[in-house]
Amino acid sequence: MVGMEGGLIRFGPEHALKLDSGAQLAELEIAYRTYGQLNAAKSNAVLVCHALTLDQHVASEHPVTGKPGWWSRFVGPGLPLDPERHFIICSNVVGGCMGSTGPSSIDPKTGKPYALRFPVITIADMVRAQAMLVEALGIETLFAVIGGSMGGMQVLQWAADFPERLYSAVCIAGAARHSAQNIAFHEVGRQAIMADPDWRGGDYADQGVRPEKGLAVARMAAHITYLSEPALQRKFGRELQRDGLSWGFDADFQVESYLRHQGASFVDRFDANSYLYITRAMDYFDLAVTHGGVLAEAFRRARDVRFCVLSFTSDWLYPTAESRAIVRALNAAGCRASFVEIETDKGHDAFLLDEPVMTAAVSGFLESAAQSRGLARGLASGAA
């Protein structure tokens, strides 16, 4: 990996983040990672927006789990996002738990964790914080903003709110609003967390406990939505964990053991209150609602932005119909948009996995955009 850097940037009261709720964060911290080098013209910057349970460690070892970056298949030498060519930025969203200001951060007014005293946030709030970071890094225009799932929502919000600061945008397995079904799944997860006796009304950190069981159940329920029935059948079927049935409620089936492992490992790296806040931000997301209910109006100012939208055939969390609605709105707004539906049985999580068609589609799109923008290969100065 070339030039991995980043860290923590702090904004004082003079740069308070104003939130959609009417509240504001007077002292904001954003944790981020960068890969590669910004060229002389500052024209090769790519912002990667992460999904719900991910973070800024897009292509570097996770400091808690020790695992490789969550998009190491996509970010690296010779890959679609190449640090030899791009200056890649990824920040932990506001409300997160890997260094950016969130409910586990210390409230300067009380000296204790914010917990539920943290203000409710939105996808637009996350994007405004990212825009502050990008500006602080001295970047006027991003070559591309790219993300999958909740990251795709942020991509669309960027196009609606800051089109003049984007050259291209890639939305993978995303949606322009959260559906009733998705809100329902999130509510199940939140209720699981809040039903855990160790949640303590959100003040668990101050009381030295953690609602691990509730958070694990929330993760198990959500993880099912990231997969597909064919993928579950292919990977597990009805295979037993051991010879014979237990005739009890232990994990008899391999799929049960898999979900329990997902839940148990998740609690080591994620904060329960952050899960509440970020899922709520996703539930509130409806890009059209602030534009008279007409999604195309959200993209009227983005006619100079190049768009690439991708979906997966087996994704029932954010199905292809959602991506087609985005593309229709972009076309109605006069935007240039390419669309690819990728055949796979891997479900929503396909954007994190080895999908050659996705890799080829995004690589081709970025290459075309780079040629149009005048970006040379390697760390050349590039065009303004």
C-alpha cells in the first residue's frame, strides 16, 4: 500500500457541525485514513463512504480485530482504487465508534460519554462532516465519491448537496430512501439492544457494562438480510454442526453457529448506541422528501457529475428496483448515468466480496472518467 496516513482532525466551536435536527456539535472530531498521494493539481482524490457496521479502515488492518481492510479487494495496487493513481480517503461517519464523534465520545459539557444525550443524526449530517474533512485536506473537487449500501446513500447525498465538488459518483447496492421493510428490520435490532438489561438506558459505559447479548442478536438479525437464500443454502443448507441432534437449543445447524459467531465477534468492535444512531439515520433517509417528493429534483444541480449505479440480482435488502429508480431520476434530471445489474447469488454483501463484473464495471467507469478529466497514470500532476 502506498502512503497510508490519516488520523484524527478536530474542529472547534467556530466550525460547529449544524445538524438536521436543529442541534449542533460544537466540538467535532473525525477519524480518517488516506492511501496514496494527492497530486499537484489536487484532482485525484476519491472519497470512499462506508456502510453501517464498517469504518475508515477500508484497506488497512483493523486495530481491534487485526483483520484486513473491509475493501482490500477493491483498494490497492492494480485494483479499481489504486493508491499509485488515486488519493483515497475514508472517514468514520459521525455517530460512529472508531474515533469520530459519536455517542461513546466524551461530552465536553459533562465529562462523561454522550450516550443518548448525543443528538440524532442523518445521512446528510454525515456528508456535511465529510465535506468539512475534504475541505480541511485542501481538496476543492473530488474526482470520485464511491460507496456501497449506506455508503451508496452518502454518495447520493453528496450529489444532491455538493454537486459542484464532485466529478463522478459510484453508488453500489444503494437506495434513495429506506423502505418500510428495512426500517422494520432495524427496529428489531434496536429493540434487542434496548431489551438487554445491561443497556441501562444507554448509560452502560458509565456503569462499566455493555449490552453484548442484545447487540449480538441485532447483528444476527441484520446479517441475515445481507445474504440471500441461495447463498445460505449453498454455504450451509441443513448441515448439522455435529453428528446427530442435540434435542435441545444448542446450535444444531451450521447456519445457527455461523450467526452466533457473527454476533459474538461484532460486539468486540462496535458500540451499541452507535448502532442505534446509525440505523436511525438510515431510516430517516429519503432523498426526495426535501425536494417536493420528486427524486429527480434532488439531482437537478448534478448534471455535470458522471454517475455509475450498480445492483445485484439477489440483493433483497436494496433490490435492483431501487437502483433503477435512482437511474430514472438521474435521467429525468439530465444527468449522465450508467447502470449495471450484476448476476450473483451472494446477496447484498456482494459489494464486499469478489465480484469480477463489479470490479470490471467500476474500473471501466473510473478509467473513462479519468481520461475525461485528464488524470495521468501514476502520481503525475494531473489536470486541474
